[in-house]
Amino acid sequence: MGDDEPVFKRSKWGANRYYYNPRNPVGLTLIIVSLLLAGTVMILMTNRLGPFAPTGSTPGPQPSYDSSWPPYSAPYAPTTGP
């Protein structure tokens, strides 16, 4: 790893696009921090925690996420005809 590498490098995909340079220690640190931050936000969103927690002030019944679809019904029993 070279300390003389730039933190950001110009992308070949566009005129004004840059990306983190993993060959620079600061760029590698920024990549790792970005991935950890994105993973944490995804976990919070999935579990509805932190800023993604429901406020409880929404009107109407809350949906139950524990139910299965389709709802349970009695098994089909064919009737025998005369």
C-alpha cells in the first residue's frame, strides 16, 4: 500500500465520478466505514428500531406480521353424491 496514492480516484465510467481508492489507507478505511454504516442502517430498518421505529400514533389497526398466507381453512372434503 502506498501513502502516495490519492484517497479518491477518477472513475472511467463518467466525467465527474470518483471512487474510494482501496490502495490508500484512508480510502480503505472509508470503504469499511461505509459498509458498516450501510449494514447497520439495513439491520435497523429490518427490525424497525431506532429512527425507523413506529411512532404508535398511526390510526387504525396495525397489521400482524406473524400470520401466514393463505389463512387457515378446513381441509377440503369432497362430498359423495347419490
